[in-house]
Amino acid sequence: GALARVANCVAESGGNVVEVHHQRSFTLLSARQTELEMVVLTRGANHRDELIESLREAGYTVYQP
């Protein structure tokens, strides 16, 4: 369910998910946490920032390279 929820948040913000890496094994995360690495297409820097803000408002922690 968590993957669908975050993908839906990205879609509602107008982003396009092109790649997802979902690692549950071999992490230091608790059983209640999930870490996703996503490649998302946006319309530019402003749209990217809006999408990240939407994810944060939804309760997600966002790390950028």
C-alpha cells in the first residue's frame, strides 16, 4: 500500500514516475518503514520543488541528490 500511496501523491502533483527502487531487505529500517528511490520526470525546477513540497506535506521524508 505504501508504494501506491506515494506514487499517487506524485501523480496528483503532475509528476511522472519512470523508475522505482524499493528495498525492504538488508536495511537498518524498522519493519514499519520503507525506503524508496524514485526517478520522477517534472516540468522543471519549480515543478520539482512543488512536487517535493507535496510529498513532505503528505508526511514523507524526501532526500535529493
